Amino acid sequence: MLHRYQIIQAEWTVTVNPNFEVLRDFAVVIENDRIQTLIANDEIAELPCFPEAEVIRLPGCALLPGLVNSHTHASMSLFRGIADDMPLMQWLTDHIWPAEASWVDAGFTADGFRLAAAEMMRSGTTCLNDMYYFPDEAARSAQQIGMRSVIGLIVLDFPSVWARDADEYLHKALAVHDEIRELPLVTGAFAPHAPYTVSDEPLRQIAMYSNELDLPVHMHVHETASEVAEAQQKTGLRPLQRLDQLNLLNPNLIAVHMTELDEFEIERVAEAGVNIVHCPESNLKLGSGICPVAALLDKGVNLCLGTDGAASNNDLDLLGEMRTAALLAKGSSGDASACSARQAIEMATINGARALGLADRIGSIEAGKKADLIALDLNNLNTQPLYDPVAQIVYAASSRQVSHVWIDGIAQLWDYEFCRIDSDELIAKAASWAQKIRR
């Protein structure tokens, strides 16, 4: 039964509002799919909606805005573990691209997306930013499973299972954009793969369409030192410099990885309002480099977090990425204050929402926003004693402590169990794909 009003009483409410208030013994009042108000527990009986509301008591829990995975390739969950322990280009050219040519179709995309979405929900992610083939199938799967999603409208120069050339990719991108506007949980973003796989003319067109339609541009940029060196050898320009000349450095750009940045480039992306997605665990596993998080935060860059795909991570646990990001920033900069626990949570919530153009809807617990919420049970051995819930969430908590998840006001996880997902069915489908792929 769906209740018009829900009142969630958690021990702590980590609002991630502009003042980053952490409230003790407060309730979040939900009306349908939106947060109506935040109110002290001892005042809820005075609410007009109280007699008909469902009251959800979560002692020992922290309530947070749902996590935003700002970069992933969801359907690649079906390639998890097929090629490990090798550098990026060898991983791509010798293993991933051939596997995609052999196996990716509409059914693969749908099954892989649902598997990834369920894994993300189970670990506290309520919104993902995807980049993969068959974005129409991904969009329908997102709506069906109940995951808020930004679907990447993929663009490449070379042929794939989705399109023949850049013109067809762009034609299909615009068609899918029109189609997904009918899906309440789904929005779109242009997704040119990378500077080394998309030429100037398609990028010019994407810059134009992005400006006209006010759509984000989601792109791998400066992922490795070799990428930057090869671009300089071929064009005489570093990739960011080339994107700047093509009018793509602006607040609509979501630049993923950004491990190779000089001081001028850090200043330029800050000046241009570029959003950067840090994927610490994927970058570490592929040996791709380290995003200069401390320097970017110092310049006020909107820095977000992503898992990348399960084929290169190999999990989709954004709570774990928060801890890795915070520790890596401290270790790489030599500054223990770099990337604080608060900043790590902001990177995984409101900053991601801001990059995706969704900050007016999600990313913080504030009246009027969508009820995308998660509860973490901190009454566990590894999170006791508890002095500071924010630090405990980042440095000690595990995604296994995510007890409840709401997306659009609808419970997706309740007391650690899925409400609308058959995990056994998803596991069986994944096993069936593995049996075919491993032959």
C-alpha cells in the first residue's frame, strides 16, 4: 500500500543543504514523491497530515539524500571480471571492444542495466549517469526498475552495434532524447565517448545542440597520460585545449576522470564552470592516474563521484568510492585535511545532482525536493562508538548498512530487502549471459 504521507524519523538527518546541517531527532515529512518539510520529532503530532501518515521509525540510523553516481556504464556489469589487471587501452582494444562487438544488443543492454541498477540501489545510489549503447533500452529499463537516471546519448566516429558513423549516432541521439522525455525518472545527456574517438565536426554539433537544448555533455577527458601525449603528437593540442576551441568548456560539460591536469588547465576548468567526475577506484585499478582532487576543490570546481563500469572497477558501490576518494586525496596531496568527510558526501550527492542539472530536484534533503533518500544503520560494531555521524559514514560505514532506499517517494529497499526487484531473476540472467560469453 502506498501512503500519501510518510514521516521518516531517523536518529540523524544529514541534509547536505547549503549549511550542511546534521539534525538530531528530526523527521522528514514526505507527501507523495516530494519532501514537504523537516520537523523536530516532538512536533510531528501537530502536523495536519499526522493521523493519516505512515510513520517510519529508524533508531540508530542516519538519513541521507540518495547517492548520485555521476559516471557509469551500467550494462557493462555483464562484463564484470572478463579482463582484469591490464592498462586501459589494452583492456579496451584487446578485450572490451571485441566483446561488445560480439555480444552487445538490446537484450544485453536491458539485462545489464537492471543488474547494475539493483546493485547500486542496494548500496545507496538513487540516481546514475550512464553512457552506453542502446540508450533507448537503458531508459526503458531505468523507468521499469525505478532508478532515476540520466541516459547518455552515445556518439562515436566509428561503427558499432548501435550506429554506423557520427551522423547516425547524432540522429539517434536526438530521437532518443525526444522519446525519453515521456519517462518521469529519466533525462538525457549527450555522451561523446572521448576526444580520441570523436572528431571535431560531431563535437561542434554537440556543442550547438547542448546549448540549444540545455543538455549536459558527458565525456571521458584526460583519462591517462598517454591519451594526452598522443593527442599532442597528432594535433599539437592537449585534449582540453581542443575542447575549449570547440566551445565545449562550460557548465554543461561533465568531464570524467581528468587525471592529467596542469595548473593552467585547473584554472581554466574552474573559470569555465566545468563539472569533473572523479572515479578513484577504476582509475587505480587501471593504473590510469590520480585526479588532483585537492587542487580542484581549492579552486571551487564542482567535483563529483562515479564508479565507472563494473568491468573496470569491479563493483558499483558509491559509498566505498567516497572513502577511497577522501583517502586518496589526502595521500596524493600530503594534506590530511584534503577532501574532508563533508566534501566526500557532497561529491556523492549535491555535486552530482548539480552536474546533471538535477540540483533543484535531488541531492539534498530540503523541502520541495524529490524524496530520493537512503537510511544507513550505524548501530553496528564497525560504526560504534559514534561521535560524528558524517565522519563515521565516510570512514567506517559499509554499504551493507544501507537499510532503506526511497526513489521518488517509493520504497525500493526496506529493512535490507528489495521491495520491487527479484534479485534471484537478475542473478539467473547474469549467469545465463556469463555462460554464453565465456564459451
